Amino acid sequence: TAAANNNPSICAITAAMTGGTGLDKFSQTHPRRFFDVGIAEEHAVTFAAGLSANGKTPVYPIYSTFVQRVYDQLIHDAAIQKIPLIMALDRCGLVPGDGITHQGIYDCSYLSSIPGIEIYSPETYNEMNQSFAQSFENKQLTVIRYPKGAELQYDRSGFIDGGELSYQDFSETAKDAGDPEIVILTYGRITQNVYQAIQLLKADYHIRLIKLVKVYPLKMKKILTLIGQPKLVYILEEGIRSGGIGEKLAAGFAQNDAFKPGKVRIHAIENPLMEQGDLAALYDCCGFLPIQIADEITEILG
């Protein structure tokens, strides 16, 4: 809504989900730029592409689980035509309370196969605002994904902002010179769990946490520079493993002959048919609780 106040080209589209996607205020503030197309997600993408082709800046908020319906339109009506379009994906990652059908754990895997797409996964409101600002400037097919619920609170003051990623070093030992012993890469809400796991490990290891904001395409050169040559690169992803960002990172590492870490491990969702449960229960099922993450890393390093 704030961006639309200053940019008369911005429009918002919903597929009968005004309240669920938080568009109530926009629909009241800019009624002539708000479009509810009904339960027709596929039409919403084609309609957005048409608006974009005529000089508008459409933003289409939609639940991650429903984006599966619009894969064809995103390729044929946006990507192939090179038409800018912004998809705001709500309820990404594990979703408590909405039922087994609403787990938003597939989107990174299949959307990253679309030519020319950019995918952002901000953890904070500030990162989300920056992602939208960047998407308005880039003018291409862009996805901005975020979880159900409010921003989680913990101490982020130590993170160094690197633009499309941020990072922080942790150590309570004298081993903090040179490359870290452990590098953990992650993105989105699960970063808090990684941060808490590091508190359990930092007395024994020099650890670098890299949080991606733009998760695709990956800035491999910059990422490799930050990783160095550690004993372990550990990738944690709140999404399915197959085709996910973790596998893309691992493939990028394998294609760089100079990159020789001790070990690379991906921890992602192996069973994509997740059951219903609260977030803590879902994290427990996936091994995503801080103590589980810390124990796995300790076991890997022997």
C-alpha cells in the first residue's frame, strides 16, 4: 500500500483471498487498482501479465500452495514473453494450522526452473521492504516468499549486511582467525533456529552463519568467498530437498575446482507429505529444532 501511494502504476490482484493475503487495506485505499478475479489463480497470472504488458506494475499475493496451479501461466504468459510480474507468496515453508494441503515447501524447487525468475525469501520486515523495492526496480518475473505469522524476534545486531545476503561470525575460542571451521547457509524464518543452534556450538567451534535473502539465482562467487575452506558446510532449508536451494548450492560447489571443504551436508525436508501440527511439532518431525541441528552438526564432525 505504501509503495502504491507513490507509484500509480502498482496494482494488486487476488484470487478470492483478500483477507487471507492481507489486501484489505489496499482494496480500500486503492479500489480502482485492486482486482479480485475469484477462485481462478491461473487467470490471475494471465490477467497480471496483461496489465504488465500495458504499463502497470501488478503484484499478485497468493498462498504458496496455490502457486502450483499457475506454473504453466508463469512460463507461457510471463517468462517466455519477458513480462515483469511480482508474485508475493504467503505461507511459505512449514505451515501450522492450515491443514496438510497448505504446506508451502515446494515453491523454491519448481519455481527456480522458470527462465529469468528471481526469488527472494526475506526473514524480516525490513528485508521484505527491500525485496519489494528491488523487484519494482528490476522489472522482471519476481517471487517474494514469506511464512505465516509475524517476524520472529532475536538479536540480529551482529549480522553484516551484504545486500542480497547477510552473515555473522560466532566463536568463544581462540580459533577465530582465518576461515571458519563451520559455515551454515540458510534463509528465511528457519534462520532463528540456526542462530539458537549456534549458541550451543560456538564454545567449541568458529562458525559463520550466512543468511540468503535472494535465494535464486545464487551469487555463487560471493558465497564462495564468504565460505572459505571450512571443515563443514551445512545447508539448512525449510523446503523439500529435491531440486531445492540446498541442492543448487551443492551443485555450484561441485563445479568449482578450487572449493575443497571438508564436508558438505544438506538438511532439508525429505518427506514432502507433511502432516498437520503446530510449528514446533513440524520442526521436530523434520529435525529442525535448535538442539537437533546442533546435535547433527556435532555428529557430522565426529
